[in-house]
Amino acid sequence: MADLSNSSWSETDSNNSQPSPDGFPSGILPSQVGGVIRAMRGAVKRSYDRSNAMIVSTGSTADNTYILTYEQPPTGYTKGEVYRFFANFTNTAAALININGLGPKNLMRADGAALSGGELVAGQVVTVIYDGTNFLHQSTGTRNFKDSVSIQVAGDAILQIESTASPANSFRMKQIYSSPNVGGGNDWLFRQRRPSDGATEDFTLKSGTGGTIWTTGNFNPALKADLTGATFTGDITTYRAAAPTTGVIVLGSNNGGRYLYFDGTNYSLPGAVTYVAGLNSSANISTNGSVIVGAGQASSLISMTDTDEGTRSVHNNSGTIGFLGSGGDWITRAYDTGAIWSKQMGDLSTYIVNTANTAASNYAAPRVVRTGDTMTGELTLSYPGPGINLTPTDGGYRYRLHSSPNGNFYIYRPDQNAYPLIIGPGGEITTGQFGDLNNRIEARGQAWGQWAVNQCATSMRLPYAGDLYNSWNLNGGMAEPYGGSMMSSRATIADGTANGAWIPGIFRWRYVQFYTPNAGWVTAYYA
């Protein structure tokens, strides 16, 4: 009997009167009834197996062909017939179906568009309908849902939205991923794909505390939400509470980017060094980091102007930093040497010394005089880091004897910012020439000891020089065949006489060699 899709089957009972076994005509013989029933059961079973997912396809992504093999093959492809099966692989491009070798047919989306990859997933139940030319995949196409839609898989859960309109070289396939590999499953991954070559572009929405997704509307710069490449045509504001209004602007992307942030009252620039040219502000400017002025310039200036007394400045130039008055002249300045000068007192050190000498001359109490004074008792300097400066008046080198809280005693040269001598609390000595003196002595001692060891012979051998017979230099007097070698062994030979005596016949010669680490193997020659 033919399949249920065959025209021999009729919805009108009286029309099913074809001869047995394709029909059940009146007056059928009892012997023909069994054939009709068997044909009916076979047709019903074949229809059941094809319209329900009773088989798993074969095939592969090599040509993206899904092969369906039934126990009883269809007689052909019938328009409107439904097939269901479990897909054995995920398609990577446009796909085909071939049923029992009837020939491949295109597998299209429900709306008639070609598949592009990822529509059929391995293990998925696939429903297809033959439209007379192609098979239409009923799981892909326009759907209206009146309830929640859930996608649950062990790996990446993907929601795909695609426009099949031209051009194919645009990123018109959109996908939303729920992936355990993106932000530990806490972030949203959005991907767009270009059908022409499969190229993809991704961007991620990062979740924040409490599951908040940070966007341009509620951006928090402290969390460094990634808005790289975003373009804004209007103000960027956010309302984290009823009031105040807060907002942020991303400035550049080097070194992670910088952020101009308004918290509702103040502006701040979180991050590392921020360079601002021509900054004018009528309100306070505050920072949690350093303020660097004049980087790369020969000098730098911070001017402060008020309405009643003019402009005063902080000025840095030629190793000097200080304050300029409203007339542009120095009021106070400090040098890299530590010297301090003021318009009122001049050099502060000289002023203090002169003032101290003047005060000392007015008292009879014992005092230290800089020139020609002799002390009969101890001199004690009580200070966190006491020191004595030794400065020749003839312009020679200046030294400073200095005791540090770390227990070290220093001899310091200010003109070189160097320490020619340091004595540690345990007697350790460090010099500018030798470094740590103890380590220097140990190192030199080890070096000399190793040098002496390297001069000593550590091994000896007798390499082979050659063999000579007793006929060599016969009756020619004493001679040595290999210069500097020595005879190490001999062998005897018969003298050829009747009495059969044995005489020395072959002599073996060897060189004497010694090995030293510095020179390697050395051969001993004549003394």
C-alpha cells in the first residue's frame, strides 16, 4: 500500500475502493484482507516515524548535509510532508537535506531565506516541511510569543536576530550571549556577525554591584565601565538619586583612559597624571594626586590674582623655587642646596650665624667661637640628625660630618651629593671607592685564592706518541724519536738465531701532560 501522502488515500471513505492492497473494494476476498491491513499499518507507521523525531541524522559540516535514513524509503518528496529528526551536528553555513538517497534539497528558514550557520544545533529536534522545491526549517522564522521564552544550554546560550537583506558584507546578524566565559557569567556579551566572511565584532555590558548594568545613563568611573569607542552627541548625565545630578566624560584611552567626573558638587579627574591647558575655573579645583606644572618647560609659574592687591606667583627656575611679589621681584626663594633667602633677611644661614655671634658677644657665658677657639670639654650636638660642616674659606672641598638616626656615621660631600665614607653601628665601613670594605676584602681574597688554585696542576696523563722498532737509529747513538716524550713500554721479538733468544723489538713512546684550570692540558717538553 502507498504512503499516506499518496493520492490513492482519500479523505472520503467510499473512495478508498482501489484493488487490494492499495484499497478496500466491496466484495474483497477474505485472503486479501490481511494484505490491506498490513499495508495500512505500514503506511501509518511510516507516517508516524517521519512526522515524529524517531531518528538521528547523519552527515557533517564538510558539506552541511543532513542525511535521513528510514527503514522504508519514501517514494519521493511530497509537497507539504513533515519530517522531524534529531540533528547530529550544528550547521556552519547553508544546509541541505537528503532522505534515503532521493537527492539533496536546500534546507531554508521558515521565511524562505538561506541558513547562514548556527540555526540547527547538535541534539536539537528539527522540524522541516517540503514546499515542493525546498525544505523549510520551522524552528527558524517569525514567531509571536505570548509567554516567556527560555534558552537553557550547558554552554553558551545564544539569542540570534538577523536581517537577510543585502548587503551581505554588513554586520546584520546580531547575537546576545549568556556565557560562563564572559565576566564569569556576570556580564552581557553582544556580538554582530558579517555573513560575507563570518567576521565578528563584540562588545560587553559589565555588571556592577547588585547586578547593575553601567551605561552612559548611570556610568560610575570608579568601576571603569568599558565605553571605549562610544560617541555622544549630547550631555552625559546620570541620576543616582533624586538629587544631585552627576555625570562623567571619558577623556582618551591611553593608559586605561581618564575620566572627568561630576559628583553633583565638585569635578574630579580620577587616575594618574592629568594635563590641562588653559584651565579657567571660578570654583575650587581639588585633586587626590599631585599637581605638576611646567613639565618639559625651562621654568614654571603659578600665578594667584586678587582684585585688591594684584598678582603674586610661585616661581620655579634655575634650581630655585620661591614667591614673587606683586612687583615681580623675589620675596622668598629656596635653592637645591637647601639654602633659603628672603627679601627681608637675605641668606637665612648667614643671618642666623651673624645674629648668634652678635648675641654671644653680649654674654659672658662659655660659647663656641668659629675661629681660634679651644674647647676643654665635650661638644654635644642634640638634633635628630646632627652634623658638623667643614667649609674651607679658600674654596676647597666642603665636607659634612653627619650622624643619622639609623646609627650610621657619614662623611658627606654636598658638592657631589656623595658619601666618601660611611661607618655603620656595628663597625661596618663603606667607601665611595670600594663600596662595602669587608665585602671588597673578601671578594679580593677569594679572587686571589682562586687565581692561585687555577695555576696548580689538577690532573696528569700520558697520551700516546708512537711505536718504534729496534732497527730505528741502529748504532747511531742515543736519540729520542718524539721530542719531549718518554718510553712507557716495550715488546720483545725473537732474535732469529738457533738458540731462540728474545730481544727488545718494539718500544712505545708517550708524552707527559698536565692539566691546570687556567691553561688546560699542557705537554711537558725538554727542560
